[in-house]
Amino acid sequence: MYFVKTPWWLSKLYPALTWRIPVKEKTLFLTFDDGPEIAATPFVLNVLKQYHAKATFFCLGKNVAEYIEIYERILAEGHAVGNHTFRHLNGWKTNNTLYFNDVFEAAKYIDSNLFRPPYGRITRFQAGILQRPANSSMQRTFRVIMWDVLSGDFDTRISSVECLANVVTHAQPGSIIVFHDSVKAFPHLKNVLPKVLAHFTEKGYQFKTIPL
């Protein structure tokens, strides 16, 4: 089970995390998790370029190490990147020391203060530590980025039509929208992303990177 639209009370329970971006204009913040990937990420970059859109890619350290050229293309084309751990660890099921070590291992490859926990699962303690001011034990201060619209592109139980509706129905100015540039999500992603960009571009929206 997952929430397509993040309920208001969840952001109230965890106010220190970023769920959406306050804006005064029609702006959306597309994010892509789990890449880079050899097929999905170049596809995403090509579609974004077609619509003059910018996005934020929350990358896995192990994938950056494997596909460094694709990672460098993300940066070269003006997009933002964020840390998504090295091995896609679930914060609820991982020892804190192992979790932090994995985040910092990813940080060797991903130079960013933006962090998104895999599965959106992170404890208050873990989030608090990551967001502390940098010191001798903390290598950097992270900003933990969540979302308020989950496309469901990873869900093989739904159709691409439903995936598109998840975004079109719930996105509003300032929304942080989650897609995945992964093998599993690619079948929905390649059908839905161009339609999302076309729909909101026609309505006068811009697509920007999440501020660092």
C-alpha cells in the first residue's frame, strides 16, 4: 500500500522534512529515483530536453559508480542530483551505523546536500542526524526531500493510464512528484512522462530543480 497523494497529516508529523516547495507561480518539481540506469535515464533526459524542463535525480551510489557517463550527462544538462544511499537501504530495517555509512559511501560519488530515503522510510533519529550541521563526525548537512505526489510508475498492478491519472489529478503548484528511472518502472515511465510534460506545459507550468 502507498499514498499517491501524501496526506496533510503526514507532513505535520514530520515537519522537518521537505514535502513540497512553496511557490508563487505554476512550478512543478519532477524527481527521479534509483538511477542512473542505462536505458531509462537517457530516455528521461531526452524527454526533459524536448520540453525545456529541469528535474532532480536521486541517485544510488552503486549506479553512479557503474554509469558515471550518464550521471555526468545529468549534471551537464543542468539538472540537480541527490543522494539516495549507495545500496537502496530501508531506514526502518537497517542499523543506524550501517545506514549512515551507506549514505556517506554514496556521497563519495554524489556531491549534493539533497537526500531522499529509499521507500520514503527513515526514522526521526536518522533524519535528525543527517540534517545536523556538518562537523567532524558528520561530513555534510543534508536536506531530506520527500514528496507529495507519487506516480506509482513502479507498480505493475496498475496501468499506464492510472499512473498518468495519479500525477495529473493530484499535482499542483509546488508539488514534488516522484518517478523512477529504473528497469522496473520504465514500461510506465516511457508512456507517462511525455504525457505529463505535455499536459502541464500546455497549462503554463514550468519544471524546475529542487533548490539546494
